[in-house]
Amino acid sequence: MIKTTAASERLLRHHGPAVVFRGYDDMLARIDDPGLAVTAESVLVLAGCGPVGVPGMPEWGMIPIPARLVRTGVTDMVRVTDARMSGTSFGTVLLHAAPEAAVGGPLALVRDGDMISVDVAAGRLDLDVPAAELARRRSEFAPARREHLRGWPALYAEHVMQAPDGCDLDFLRAPTPAHRVFVEPVVGRS
């Protein structure tokens, strides 16, 4: 998903190397590091911030532009994340990548320097890595160890659906419209 009215038109079609952050804390710790290998052409990737990964899919999608690039006049960059962002946020940010990185989705496979192509008009976001290499990376993927093995947090992590499905719990979803139950309010009873 992308909010095109908040994006820079020149970036709606873009090809650049990934700079990958594994979670919000990693991004905060490194985004302004003078040694970060980043240019205005880079694609900033924030992985692990979806409904399962954090948990809860917070509004962390508007990754800040590195301060040293801002000082040179860079005002927008392509950013890709499995998080969401506030409706008042702006920039060329592709959100809600699904399945999310925490469950082995495509962002879990992205590495620094991988080329990413964006063509919004064509509805494409591509990781330009050979299929054999992606298969190798996928075979090495291991989901993070769950902090909670029981109770509400474990139930949530096991049953929350991905962003395109509304991040609802799968057991709350009616199987078909005919199975939905509507309760009429009772008026006038005391």
C-alpha cells in the first residue's frame, strides 16, 4: 500500500539498493550513524514491525531520512515496511508488506545492498535477487523465539491475520456473510 498523494512523483518509479533495519530499535540506533552506507538513491527497509513482529503493527512506517542526507537537501526517499503510518505522515512509503518479516515474508529475506525496484503505476515492488538465492535465504529463516508461550500474547501471535486481512484475529472472522450474527437492540425494557 502507498499513499500516492503523500509521495514524491519522481520516486513512484525507482530502482535502488536496500538499507535494511531489523526493527524500530535497530533503525533508531543506526539511521543517523555517519558510517551507514546510504545515499539518496537507497531504499530504506524497516522489517519486523507488522502485526506479529512488534506485536501490534505500530505507526512506525515513516522511516526518517538520515540527517546527513537531509543536510544535503534530500527531502524524500523510497521506504518499504511491514508497519503502518499515520494518515498525517508523508513521503514515498510502501506500507503493510505482507506476509510480514516476522513470519517469513519477503522483507525477512532482504539484505543490505539488494536492489529493489518500485513501479507504482504498474503496481510492482520487486526484490531483484535471483530465485535460487531467495530460496537459500528462505531455508535459513527462523522465526524469532516467542517471548510469551501462553495467555493473551501467545493467542494473539498465533491468530492475528496479516495487514491485507485487517490484522483481526482469525477466530473472530465469520466464515461467510450468512454466518454473521447480528443482535438487535432491545428498546423499552426496564
